[in-house]
Amino acid sequence: MEVTATARFVRTSPRKLRLIGDTVRGKKVDEALTILRFLPSPSARTVAKVVQSAVANAENNYEMTSADLRIVRIFVDEGPTLKRYRAGPRGRAKPILKRASHITVVVEEEE
């Protein structure tokens, strides 16, 4: 049975979070959390929180053990983009795009 957890409107660009998601996809949960703890990116902490949330959902709602769980799918979708402008040369406006993301983690129990 698949158990999901999502974090929405995370104020980090999807491109940065997808790199982190690719490193832990398909790994056991314990191994993935260890990898995320030692990654240099500050965004790894956010992904780790979502993985821990998926594990907690599996343990509390479906009585699965965390030792048997594996990350089946992890994907990062694009959220809304805040559009801001900064003064540019010759009276022009330069756009600043502040991107957001939606992180979804799906874990499943191994046989």
C-alpha cells in the first residue's frame, strides 16, 4: 500500500529540489534520511521533513514499520511564482521571479 505526504508552497525553486529528490528516489527510508542529513544544500532539510511525514503517516495510519519502507516516488511540481521587479538601466524594469514548489513523497512497504 502506498502512503503519501506533501509539502505545498515551499519557497525554493523546483529545479533545486528536483536534484535532491533524484538522489533519494528508490532508496530505503533510513538510508534516504541519512543521505539528506549530510547533503550540503539547505533544501535537503525540507525534503527530509516531507519524508519523515510520509513515514509517520505510514506508521500511524496503516501500522507499517519504518524499517520496511522504501521511497517509491518523489516528485517536485512547480508552485505559484511571485513576480517582482527591480530597477534596471535606462529606466527599465527587470523581472525577479520568486519560485515556489510542491513536494510529494510516496513510500511503500517492501515484501
